[in-house]
Amino acid sequence: MKAKLAYFGIRVKDMEASIKFYTEVMGMKLKGRNSIDATSGEVAGLISEDGGPEIELNYYKESSRYFEAYSRGQELDHIAFQVENLDTFLSEAKKLGYGPALEVKTATSKWAYIQDPNGIYIEIFA
């Protein structure tokens, strides 16, 4: 199994304030912002001006099953890895005891999450 680290997802308690911080203070550029119906959440992607690593900001509504009262230490929402074939990777991970915690399909993409031994969500996409 082979995977390439793609980006980090950070759980935020205030999407507007977080976007403002990363764009105005850190000099990042907002790539896009979308609602994710499957998680009752919102996502915003930011990238360094020089094309460096991406940060994904994740906000979950109180009605989301992924919502938790925000406290320090829960800021890292997930780490994303890109694989050649999503289905093959998930099948191999399941054999090793790491079946998908969530699979998401939209009109244009498909991805899944597994959890590491510490409970951290690892996003897998092709």
C-alpha cells in the first residue's frame, strides 16, 4: 500500500474568523469553500501563495454527528492521503483491521475516512 500526504484538516469553531486569520495574518489564499451535506459541515481550502502545502478548515454544525464541543487538543480534524486506487486501498486497509469509518460520494468525487490507532481520522482519496 502506498499513499501520498496531501493536506491537513483543522477543526475550527468559527469559519469566518479562521479564514480571516489564515488569509490576512498568514498570507494564504482561499481556494474554495463548500458545504458537505454528508457531514452537516462546511469546508474551506487554503493554500500558501507560493503553492505550498494546503490547509483544509472544517466546521461542523451542532446537528452533525461529527460535532463536538470545541476544546484545545481537538484542532487536528484529519490528515489526507492520496492513493492510486481508492477501492483497492480500502480493501487492503480493511484486511489490516482499518475499515472505513465513513465513505462519501458526491457528483464529482469520492473519498473515505479510516481511523488511526489514536482515533485520528485519515482521509483517503484517489
